[in-house]
Amino acid sequence: MEDLRYPIGIFVKPEHITDEQIQAWISEIEVLPSKLRQAVTELTDEQLNTPYRPDGWTVRQVVHHIADSHMNCVIRFKLALTEELPTIKAYEEKEWALLGDSIHTPIEVSLELITALHEKWVILLKSMSAANFERAFIHPKSGETKLATALGMYRWHGNHHLAHIKGLIERMGWN
């Protein structure tokens, strides 16, 4: 079950984050929308409504979750860039995944949102200086997080959920 839950492993914060690592992570953020779209475009409604693991979210919920999560991330980046060590708002992602927009909305809505959001986000990321990546926010549960670390976490997050979807497709023989 652990492989199904964490198919690429859990996020491990590097001790030191280099400029090269930041650039590589930005590139991964940049290509996630096209990789996600490629993975889900041919899936039927029945397949989209299939959980990626027992007691897990459906593919549809995962796609909508990525949009919700990454919207929150961009807002967190902007808060940290414009305020001194802001405390950000946490949200109940499991509850959000049960809301009507995560259950009933066609995935194309979130695919378009993720595409536009990531395009805007990458422009922001590429405009940031090394000092900007040292800025931070405070998460009510996990404490202070530097933007360089947050970038790595959200790069992992997108790839983590993409691996959930691709793993299900492979296990079910849908490819």
C-alpha cells in the first residue's frame, strides 16, 4: 500500500538547495501541465471516477486537487514576496476534495486552470532572485518554510500526484 500512496517516495527537504536545483524544479513545474494533460486526456468518465488506490481519491479528484493546491501555493509565494514572514492559511484538502467542484466538474476546467496558473507561476519564479527564494512564510502546522523549499515541495507534489494517475493507468491496463 505504501508504494500506491507514495509512488515517488515522500518529499525530503535537501540540506542545501542550489541555484541549479531551483532551475531544475522550475522546469518541472513548467512541464507538469502538459504531462498531466497527456496522462488523463483519453480517460473515460468511468476511469476518471476510479480511485488511484483503495480509500484514495479518484483521478478526477486528484486533478482538481492539484489545481486547488497549486493555487494556494502561488498565493503563498506572493504573500511571502510582499510581506515579512506572513502566516498563511492552511486548508482542509481532504474536505475540499469532497466538494461538488471536485466530484462533478469536468477535468478540463482544472487542466486549463493548471496550465494558465503554471504559466503565470513560472514567469514569477523566473523573475525571482536568489534572495527572494530565501524569503519565507509560516504555515500554522509545519512552521517556517523558505520559498526555495516550498518550490521543491510543490514540484514533488505535482509529480507525486501524476505518478498516482500513471500508476493506476498502468495497473488497470488503460494505456
